Amino acid sequence: MVELKLADPEDLKLDNRNLKIGQPYWLKSSITGNFEGCYIINEETDPFEVLNWLKNEMIYIPIIKTTS
């Protein structure tokens, strides 16, 4: 099972102009509360759509746990 966290803008972009290509994400339905995904940010991902998901707290990313 994958643990998810609500994404921050910094989680999804390399800089102010470029999304982080290859970043996996899930979308949470505002109606049902169910998750859809896993999707991957790619060259065709619409940054305005990502911004809308962020504003509506719909986009989640996996929590990466590291072992020491």
C-alpha cells in the first residue's frame, strides 16, 4: 500500500516554469473522496490543470520513506 500526502507546489515543479517530469501523483475526488491514479507528470501535463488541483486540494503524492 502506498502512503500519500497532499502535494505542495514545490513537490510538483522544478522551478517557476517547469513541472517535475516523472513525478507520480493521485487525484482525490471532491465528490466521493476516492483516489484515482497513479498518474505521472509528463510533457503533456497541463500546468493550469495541476494548479487547479492544488487549489482544490485534490492532488497527492507518495510519501517516500528512507532508511538510514
